[in-house]
Amino acid sequence: MLAAGMLIWGQTILKPYLEGLWFVIYWLACMGFTALAMLTALLDIWAVRRRTRAQQRELLQHIFDEVEPNQEEERDQSDGH
């Protein structure tokens, strides 16, 4: 949001004041905020993927833990008859 606001301000309100070194500093700051936003998005994607993988593993482990006792019970019942 900040980078978008800076882009709009830089092209409208602040345009007459951004000359020389201030122009370069302003746009470098704008690029920096944009890069930080992109980095934040990438870190968020990484965290969501990691959490999703962990939840999938837990779910599979839970399913296999439920299936094994049921299979053992069925074997015990079939051996007893």
C-alpha cells in the first residue's frame, strides 16, 4: 500500500518537487518498499506451504493410525473363527 501511495504521490503531488538527487532517493525508496512487499509475500507463501505440508502429514499419520488397529482387530476376529 505504501509503495502504491508513493507511486501516486510521486507522479502527482510531489512531481514538481522531485528533482535531482531527491528524485533518485524518492524512487529508490519506492523500489525498496516494493521489494519488501514482494519479499513479505514470498515468505508468506513459504510459511503457508510449510504449514500445509505439515497438516497433510499429520492427517495421513492419523488415517494410518486408525487403519492399523482396525486391520489388527479384523485379523484377530478372523483367526478366532
